[in-house]
Amino acid sequence: MPKGEIVDRVVRYVVSEIVADPGAVEVTVVEQGPSEVVAEVHTAKSDMGRVIGRRGRVARAIRVVAQAAADEEGLTAGVEFID
Amino acid sequence: MEWVEVRAKTVELAVEAGMQELGIEDRERVEIEILQEPERGFLGIGGKEAVVRVKPRPAKKRRRRKRSKERRGQGAKGKANSGGSREQRREDDQAREGRRDEKKQAERPREERKVEPTTTAAQEPDLEAMAKVVGEFLEGLLAAFGLEGEVEVGVEEDTIVADIRGEQTQALVGPRGTVREAIHELAKTVLQRKTQHSARLRLDIAGYAERRRQALTIYANQLIDQVLEDGGELMLEPMSASDRKVIHDAVAAREGVRSYSEGEAPRRYVVISKIEQPTEEAAPEDSAAVEEGSDPDTEAAP
């Protein structure tokens, strides 16, 4: 299993559920170190606000859930939203 | 609990926090009283927070009065958005999203905000269908995690109740329930996105919420006993909205005490207060007793 696969799956799933245009969602999991990954999330420009949410609430929730996914693999995970 | 009084940077934020506190999603179902409009200080120094009182609105009431208040709230929101950047600087880890979010709000067409409160009476959302949406989202989440477990959803009165069970689902609770809270937030976001409606959602994972509710209720009742005995007020430690709701419910079930919340999330906390019985001759003493009890430092909870 490639490193960060669960993180990839979970982040991809959650983001796709939230956006209006799931087809435009791209998630790339980048290794940052031996036990650290970062999930880079791209969405349609018009969806960025949905993914971030009021006062960053949704983005924060996605980060927490991504870390829970990383815990399953003994990793640390960050999430970056890139537009 | 009759109403909550909320302080925040803006009227909009205060109302939002108050609604969350009451567990009411629908703007139409609360009455909002603006006690103080926010004022910006000079160069970010000084200034006043917005203070609003949010109260559940009994079903089916005229909209006439509310409208003007809504407009006031929106006007204040625009004013406060620019002041919001100060708040963001403090919460540095969300600074980036926060700013973007703000921009997003400014770009958002006005109608979108107005439609929500005015259409609810016409089309009642189908809670069963909404529960199904939540259930599907949670099942998909379990699958994405690769965890085995069962998802059960239902409707209790005005609340969608979702339960994730199974030994492995403990992983979705997280330290102090943080992951469960995040999933709750995401489920509500998905619900709003897919159905254009909000509803109260109670989410339990691996029995965590139920255990916590029981423990908190016992704790609250101990504090209530203490307040009834000693009088005055008791300030609790900061809690999440759902935890505060448990405390408010416990207080509401008892005679002689009331509760309200103060502070801003995530440092928002509940205050339990003894209701002093006003008798004719004891009236002046009453206010003295309240003042004494409201000292937060001497009455701080463990």
C-alpha cells in the first residue's frame, strides 16, 4: 500500500462530497518525510469557499479527519488547499 | 433555557453562535434582539463587541418584525467584516482560509442569504430523505477509511440521529471526540450542500457521545446542586457547542437555576446561575447577591 493511501482516499472522498463539481477535484499526497504526508487539494475555483467554509470550519474539519486517516497508517498528515 | 446572550465581533457571528448554542439551524426559527452593535476601535484598539440575544421562535409567527432586524444584522456584518482581519491574525493556523472565506462571502450574491430564511415555511424539508443523505455520506466515509462498522440513521422529532457502530469505529472518535466533532461538521456541510437544507444532527460514534452525555449530565447536576446551595453563579470550563447543550438541558430540567453562555468559541463556556426569588422586601438584597456571585475568578469551576 503506498504511503498515505488512506489519507488520499478519505480527503478525496470528503472533498468530492462537499463540492458542486467533484470532477474538478484533484488530490495529490506528497511525502514530506519518513512519516509525514501532505494532501494537496485542488478544486474548481467556485468550490474553494465550500471546502474552506465559514471561518475555515470545514477546512479545519477536513484536516482533523485527514489526520485520523493518517493515524491508521502511523503517519502525520497535513492538508493544503491550493487554488 | 429561554434564550442565550452572545457576544462576538459582529452581529452576524454572534447570531450564528447563538443559534448553534440553541441547536437551531434555521434563521426563521429564532428571534434576534440586538443589545449592542459592534463598534470598531481606533486602529484596532478599543471598540465594542456585538451583543445579541437569541431566542427560539415559537413555530408560525409573523415575519414582519424580524425583517427589519435582519436588515440591521446584515448592515452590521459588512461593517465588521473589515474588522474581522484582526481576529484572524490571532488564529494564525486558520488565517489563510479565514481571509479567503471572508472574500468569498463578500462575493456571494446577496439573494442567497435572503432566500434561506424566507422560504422555509413554504417547503418543509423532508427529514427522512435528509437522514438518508447523512447515512450515505457516513457509509462512504467508513469505506474510505477502510473500517468495518454499521451506520444507522433515523429521525427523532426535528433531529437527524446518526449512529456509527463497530469496534473499529473508535478510530473515528479521536482524542476527546475531536474526530467525531469534525465528522459532525462535515456531515452537516454535505447535508446543506446536497439538500439545500439544514437540520439538527446528532451523531454518535462507537457510543462516545452517549457516554459523554451521561458523564456531563452527572457533572452538571453536581454543579447545579452546588449553585442551589451556595447561590450566585458558577462558570464552567470552555466546551464545544454540543457539550454546552448537554449542560443547558441538564439545567433546564432543574428548578431554581438557569444557564447561559459567554465568550467566543472555542473558549465559550456555560454559566450556571441561581434564580433568586424576588420577594417584596428582599428586592434590594437580591441584586447584591447576584453581583457577589458573578465574580468569575472566585467561582471558577475545576
